[in-house]
Amino acid sequence: MEIGDAHLTYGNIVVFAVGVFLLAGVYSFIKQGIKFGALILLVLAGLAFAGGVMWL
């Protein structure tokens, strides 16, 4: 699938899905009051999204 110059592959979609999953975890941790864990998950989500973008 192509969007502009970006080529979406199953690998890209999986990486972005992992990022979304981690962001959902961040929301859950914040709701439970686990701020340090939320910060770690936010960093991991950022890395997953960055990896997905660089993979494009």
C-alpha cells in the first residue's frame, strides 16, 4: 500500500500497532497513578513510532 511516497508494509503496520498499544498502556498507567511506569512506556512508544517512521 502506498501513501504518497511512503510504502506501508506489514512490518510498518506492526511497529505502529506496537506504538499504539504502548500508548494505551501509558494511559492505563496514568489512570492507576503509576507515573514512572507511564514515563517508561511513553519513551518506548516514542521509540516504536520513530522506528516505524524510519523504516518507511
